[in-house]
Amino acid sequence: MGHPVNMAVLAVLALLALILVCICLLYYGAPPTLLSGGAETLYCHDGDIMACAVGPCNGLASCIGGVWSGCRWERVCMPGSTKICQDQLCPSGIRECNQCGTGYGPCRAP
């Protein structure tokens, strides 16, 4: 068996590597699922834009330096957050932000 100090150092390095991967995913976004499909989507020209999806969220990927970026979409709210609303059927209600953060659902009773 390895020395306990060596094992601790390896565990710390593995944890740091995992943290670095998580930071990269948060900064660059998850790898997109390109919606047009086909081998032609592996290569791109700078400035190209393509529809993509990450789970249930649809967005756009951009070609930067010949490589597709992560899938991005405009977030207008924090998923699951609510805001107060009023409409004809509900004079005092709430709207909930959808799971992608792209908008609020219908006004409903709290």
C-alpha cells in the first residue's frame, strides 16, 4: 500500500481536478447537442451559429476558433424563482420561472 501522505496528496489533486472541470463547465457551458446533425457539424467556420440543446433547454452554439462553443441561451430569471403578477383570472398571483430561466409561466394563485 502507498504511504498515507501520498494517498492524501493524490486525493487532494483528484478533488482539485474535479473542481477545475466543474468551473470549466460553468464558464464555457455544457457541450451542446447540435440540432442539425451530421458530420458537417464537427467542424465550423468562425462566426457560424447553430441551434443546440442542453437537456430541455434550447439555445445557440457559436463557432469560435473552429470549435463550437457551449450551448447558450438568454436567461431572464433564476429557474424556480417567482414574481408577483395580476391578470383577469388571478388578481393577486405568482409566476414561476421555467427550468431553463428563459421566462415565466402563467399567472396562478399562490
